[in-house]
Amino acid sequence: MQLAGKIDRAWLDEEIAPLYSDKGRPGIVSRFAIGLLLLKHMFGLSDEGVCERWVYDPYFQHFTGLGVKVSIVTTNACSPGGQFVPHAAALPGNPYDGRTLRAAIEDTQHLTGREIERAYVDKGYRGHDTPKPRSVFISGQKRGVFGAIKRELRRRSAVEPLIGHMKEQGHLGRCYLKGHAGDAANATLTAAGYNFRRILAWFSMLLRLILAVLMIANTGQPTPNPAP
């Protein structure tokens, strides 16, 4: 990470700019292309090997400049439409997770108009700076965890498949917009798209139920339960 911060990216962009064309498909960001070449020779990897390692190595991702953290807040309890995402924000600069929790909670409360009673986070948020530390429960925590809190803490892992859906069905896994403003817009739009998909799925299920009731009323014959 220290090496990534000492490279003069502006100078590299100026030197490489003449090699790029203004026509056709936009080129790959120079930091990413040069970063992969440097990592390839630093660690003696093949073209395929450096790409495979980049996928799972956060240090490689940070060095090439494409890895941007995104803060995701989701509801703990499932509503009729599923779990929604009331907050999503890009976090440039790779900040420590614990220093981002206060802002995430405050933004979510401001957006929803509701105070968050309890927050459930993973172990990366140890040492957080929230004003109500006793209302924050960390994965694996034993002290003060019982009853409803214990059940809700077990549900914290449900955010992982939710993030997976946002990557596969949305654009959380790859941002095609430029700069920090593009990262911020991509995170917000991905969350909005996810929420709208949940609403449409709920409306679709509701419509099937209404049609089933109407068919029973018209024919007097029961129909199979609609698929969820």
C-alpha cells in the first residue's frame, strides 16, 4: 500500500497519453494496466496468473487502483418484499471500516427518519467510533448477546448473498463510471436498482395472488398456489 502511494500517477498518464486513441472503445485506465504489468514482473507471474490473483488479493486490487470499498446497510428483519438497502456509499481511499460506521448510521437515520436501535457488523468494525457503542454488535461477540439480539446477530450473514446479488444483477462488482463521483453514483444507483427489483418482485407475487383469488371467485375451483 505504501508503494502504491509513492508512484507518480499523473506523470505516468502524461507519458502514456500519446499511445491512447480518441476513437473507438475507451481504453483501460493506465494505473490498472501498468499496475498489472508491474505486479506480473514483481512476483514472476504469467498473464493468466496475475489476473487470477488480482481477483482475490485486495493488495493487488489496491495497487492497481480499481478496488473501492462500498458501505452497505440493509434491514435485519425481512419485510414482505425482502431485505432492502437504505444506504450505500463508495469509500475512496480504503478507510478503516470502523471509521465509516458512524457516517453510515447517521446517513441511514437521516434518509429513513428512523433511529437505528441496534447495528450488526462484521469483525472489521472493531474499534468503531459510533456515539452508542453498546447498540453495535460485532460478529462473534458473546458479551451481551442473548435472546432477540442473538437471533438478529445470526442474521448478519444474510448481507453477504445480498451483496452478491448487487454484484451479479447490478454493477457493484464493476464500475464503468469515471472518478470518485462515478464510484459514488454507481454505489447509489446499484442500491436503488436492487430495491426496485425487490419491489417489482413483491408486486409480481401480489398480482399472482390477486389473479388466483379472482379465478377461484369466478370458477369456484381452487387453483395451485402461485410460485413465490
